[in-house]
Amino acid sequence: MTRYARIVGWGKFLPPKVLTNFDLERMVDTSDEWIRTRTGIRERHMVNDPNIASSDLAVEAAKRALSVADMTAGDIDLIMVATSTPDHLFPATACIVQDKLGATQAGAFDVSAACSGFIYGLALARGLIASGEIDTILLIGTEVLSRFVDWNDRETCVLFGDGAGAVVIKASEERGGVMASMLGADGSGASLLGLPMGGSRLPPSVDGIAEGENHIKMKGRPIFRFAVHVMAESSRVVMEKMGWAPEDVDLVVPHQANERIIRAAMKQLKIPMEKAYLNIATHGNTSTASVPMVLVDAINEGRIKQGSKLVLTGFGAGLTYAAVAIEWGARTPAPEAPIHRNILRKIGYNLAHVRSAMRRAVRAFYGFLLGPEEGGGWRVPIRQKFDEWLGLRGKEK
């Protein structure tokens, strides 16, 4: 029997600080008119707390998505986090999110495909659910791009914002959900957009920082041409897979990189601009968080209803590009979760912090017990009993 990957929960989170174009006028040689006419952006949200990272935004968006789905973290089988700004090079940000949510039954990994990452994640989720391997997936796009922006570069600093969006995807025998996908890449354009420093090619160094290699670098003109073509082409591919004509599509959910790119792609698709949802004016380019946050806004505004035919499309560094076709099956707006269920979820998140602290304490205690066994000593019998309690060895006879 066919298994479908249906979106049953959704949520977004934006950091409270807003940076307007007028704020940028005081920081760099630019103007509100210059930014708006070239990008469509008026303002963007920024993280201004040094203790907040991508995982923190992801957790907040995930909590909202789980509430809409009326599920707990324990119901999740797999967490995928699409991000270009992970908390660390490794471990995966998804593992940090898993711990903070208390999703003890879930596997976790990151998706690295830049701004296309969330759509790549939707395609992966569809395949995993269709195969029968996984039943419920939490997919998150999250970014703190402001940490990597060169605030002296007016070409890039005006573009990016921070935020996170999440969806819960569940297996169903009822038709609907993510129905078709197209994933693509052109690695010959890898040098056009990226963050040079931080990987094995260019590890962090004082000289690299002095040269600004720890900031986002972008060549806008060739990316513009590439983006228009691949967003239109990838959308066309998934529409053909579904047998949809342009007039059949109810809404296009595009990556919010530049309003002019979106308008040009819609023109190529011969789909009226009124069928594209934009929030770039208030969000800016939030990379992997862009598409899920647009999806949430469109749902909340009533633009997506049961039976709606959607095309989600995007492009990003790599260069990557992707699109999915969705037959929307969830009820919108989602019914309000019972109060007691929300209370139980909050208790669960608090218990997750306690559980995580206890596990760290146990590891620290066990580390204290670990001593050189060669010479014996008083730690050895205690360690043996501790191992027996943990089930790491059989009882001594």
C-alpha cells in the first residue's frame, strides 16, 4: 500500500530584534530606496544575544510545529535540520535540537544544501516515509546568518536575516503531502556564493580573519541568472511529474532571496505573480529557514487550504536547486490543541533539560571512576558495579 508524506504541523520563530533599511543607512553606504528597489527587502530580524545559536531558534520553531500537530517530542522518529549556520562544524545541530526537545526515540542529522536545504529535506522525508523506514519526521530550517555577514559590504549585509521554520511530516495511507520532487546541483558555481573559512580547505586562522574570509562572499550577477533559470525549470519538472498546468497551481512558495528573481521566475513559468507568496520585505533572505517560514505565513493568512496544489522551489550555494510539489492535506487553520496537551508538552521540554543534565552528570561521575585499571585501586570494584548497573558487563561470579 502506498505511503504518503503529509505535513501535519508547522511553526516558525523570529528573533525579536528588527534591523530596518534605515538602520543600515547609518552603518554602511546604502539607502532604503536602493535596497528596496533591488531586493524588495525593508527589514530583517537579527539575533543580538551572543548566547543564542541556530539550534535555539530551531527548538522554538519545532515546539510550535509539534503543538500544531498535537504531538510530543517522543512521537518523532527522525529530526533533520537544514542549516548553513550550524552551531558547530560538528556535532550536527540536529543532535543538539534532539536533546533540547527530549526526542529520545529520534535519530538526527543535518542537511547541508544551503538555501535549497529545506526542500532537499522534504524530498528525503518523502523517500524515507514511502520506504516504510520512518513514520514521523521533524524537519527544520534554521539560520543565524547575521554572525557571518560583513557589515562593511553593502552588497551582502543588506540581504540576510535570521529565523527558523519547522514542519512535522507523518506517514499516511491517504493521498496527499509531498508528491514529487526535483533535486539538482551545479558544482562549477561553488565559488560564486559561500563562506570560505571554517572547513578543511581553509581552517580558521588569524590571517584569514584579517582578510575577511570568515564572512559570506557572493557574486550576485551570475547567481541572479542561474537562480531565475533553475527555479523556473525545477518547478516545471515537478509540475510535469504531477500533470499540472500553470493554471492548476494554487500557490508557489519560493525561496526569498530577491523579489526580482521571484518575479522573473514566475514570468518564465507563466504563473501570475499573485500566486507567489512573499515575505521577503519583512524577513530578508533567511536561507534554509526561508521556505518553511513562507509556508507558515501563507497558512496563517489563509492562502493554503485542504486540496491546495503547491510548488515549493529554491536555489542556493553549491550551487544547488530543488523543487517539490505538494497536495495539501492538512486542515487549515489547524484546530487548537487542548490546553492539557500543551501543558504536558511544556512539562516534557522541562524534563528534557533535567534528563540531559542528569546524563551529563552520570558521564562526569563515570569519568571520575575511570582510572588506570592496570594498577588496581579503589575505583575498580566501584566501576565494575557501575558497569553492571548500566548493563555494560555481566555480573561478576
